[in-house]
Amino acid sequence: MKRLRRLAACIAAAGLTATAGCAGAGTLGATDQTVTIAMVSNSQMTDARELSSRFEAENPDIKLRFVTLSENQARAKITASTAMGGGEFDVVMISNYETPQWAENGWLVDLSDYARNTPGYDEDDFIPSLKDSLSYQGDMYSVPFYGESSFLMYRKDLFEQAGIEMPRTPTWQQVADAAAELNGPDMVGICLRGKPGWGEVLAPLDTVINTFGGRWFDMDWNAQLTSPEVRKAVQFYVDTVREYGEPGASAAGFGECATQFAQGRAAMWYDATSAVSTVEDPASSNVVGKVGYAMAPTMEKPNSGWLYTWALGIPKSSDKPDAAWKFISWMTDKDYIHLVGEELGWARVPPGSRLSTYEIPEYKEASAAFGQVTLDSIEGADPAKPTVQPVPYTGVQFLAIPEFQDLGTRVSQQISAAIAGQKSVDEALEQAQKYAEVVGRSYQEKP
């Protein structure tokens, strides 16, 4: 906890800024019932802002103020604000990385009583693996807005023209071979994140490291980032994206790859299952109906997809927890799922949060190509056993330790530099190993 507070203080001192957007007429401090919400500027969250006037109409005593940030900014800003207890936000968008740790530190409001006392909310409808990942000592401290694993998206039409068959569970070598064959002047073979950030390039890369047999630490907290397995995995990833990936890959994250693939400029994209909200939306995609979906590629370890959820929590420092819960329950309720489907299109429904979503006839039809693969990916992910060899940590695409925000960011910068051609993979991993050794020693020194 002390480490996290020091980290948060450093982040706050760095003077991070964000762009604030408002729903309705509310401004910070304008009313005791102005609920300030910090959220990531992904497509599903943009939809929530678009529909938020419905909430304000139903709750005229509550005004909403949204602070929207990029993924990296959000992690830093929300961590700093919540850890320091400043009361800046009433609702924060966090994940299954932060929630259990912050609950243990006493930074979040326990939401289980709220959920149980809200008629029709049905917390047992959440997908069990996600619910468990957002719980501490049996209670939920944030609730999922959407959940995801990772899978491979590929252009069925291009594969058919090239005579390439994509199995439901491909190997990474099969993916690389297909990328090589389909890569050309007007079409990259595959889009893979290369942007620095523990939630950017490291999210897909960690699944590759895991399935290649690599790990961050052994059971004695000895850093393993220069092991043969990690070297092989990272070299494979860097070579694949440099040879067959998108232009400017070292600066490309989820958003950039989403645009590249949706505009028909990539034959494959390995990323979050939640990407379907963009890929299958006619308003934002030129490849609707042309995309096939396969499980996360594997090598040594099966079920290599990650487990992640963007969720909503209430910082203990908020002085409006009841109003905050009203908004959270609106945005994560079954009725909201129907509202998005009916108003914006069923392909834009927040996926992977509620079991009942997959029983809605309209959504079942809209998600025929990807719904079952999404569920199988989420249920198959195993944060407790993420790697081939045993490890002292949990988490698939992240390590569930407080230090990982800083460690992961530093390591990701090294990987991005290798993707950019600024250094070799060996040089990047040598530096990454030094960062990891510092963290490992801190755990070796604990009694």
C-alpha cells in the first residue's frame, strides 16, 4: 500500500492533465448531486455518454460530468486520484487488475449491498469469472461494464481467395504464415499493438510470452525476462509486426488497430473480443460480415487468451456514493443492454458482462459469428495458472501486483523501442530484466 501511495504521488506530481466533457448542464461543484465520472475513451464508453441524457431525464436531481481519457492517461490519473483520496471522482472506470488490490487497501466502496438492494439488478447474472475477478473476500468492489478475452479476427473473404484455412484454435506459426502470404502494398498481414503501456503492447504480448512457455518471474521471484522462452516469444512478436504489421506499429494501440482493420487495411487483427463493437458496426466498419473469429493463437500453452473487464467502482473518498451507485447500476443493468441494442445497434452492445445478454434473440442473431467464441475465450482464461511453468503471481496479460503499473510501463517502452527498430530485442530484454530484478528482490526480501 505504501508503494502504491508513493507511485500515485509521483504520478500526481507529474501534472497529468485530461480533457473533460460534460453531459447535461452539470459542472464540477455546480450541485451537490453532480456525479463526476472518470472513464476511458473507448467506443463502448462513448456510447454510454451518448445515452446518458436518458439517465439524467430519469434522475433529474443528478447531473453527470464525464472526464474521458485515453487508456494510459486513465490508468495514471485514476490511480493517483483514488490512492490520494482527493475526492476528485465519484465513479471510476477500473479493471480486474486494480479492483482486488484497491479493495484490500480500503480505497473502494463495497458494492455488494448496493447490488443486492437494487430491484432487478441481479448480480448473479454477471459471468462468474468476471464477478470473481472483481471481488475481494466474497464481495464485489466494482461491477463489469463489459468483459473481454482476446481472439483472432481475420478476413474470411481474403483467406478464401488465397485458399488459406483458419482453424478455430490456430498456432502462432500458422498466423505468421498467413500474415506473410496476405501481406502486400495495400494490405498488411496482421495488426498487433506496439504502443507503449502495460495495457497496450504488453496485453497481447504477454499472452504470446505465456503460450511460448515464458514467464516474468519464477517461484522464487527471480526475473525471467531474458530466458530463452521469453526471448523467443518477444522476437517472434517483434519480427511479425515489423515484417507484416501496420505502419508506425510502435505507436499503434487498440484504437489505431481498430481503425486499420475496420477500414479494410489489415488481413488479421489479434486483440480484445470487445473489438466486435467496432468491427461489426456498419457506421464505423467497412468489413461487416466479412470477418471470421478464432480463439487466441497458441504454442505450448492452450487457452492463451486474456481475461479483462472494464468495470465501475466508487472511491471511498466520494461524498455521493448513493448517487454514484444510481448511475453505475443504470450503466451496468440488463435494461442498458437492451437500450444500446435498440438505439445504437445490437453489435454495439457491451459484450462479455452478463450471461443474459447471450440469450437475447436479437443479440444472438447479431453475434452469431463471434458470440460463442467470446464466451469460450472468457471462460477458458485462467488467471490463476497463466503460464506453462508455475509462477508466484496471478493474471494473464498483467501481473496482479501493485508494482506492475510502473514495471509494465517501463518494459513496454523497451518493447516498443525494439518494434521501432531503435534497439534489438536482446537489448530491450536486458534492460527489462534489470527493471524486473528490482521488483523481484523486493518480494525476496519480504519475511
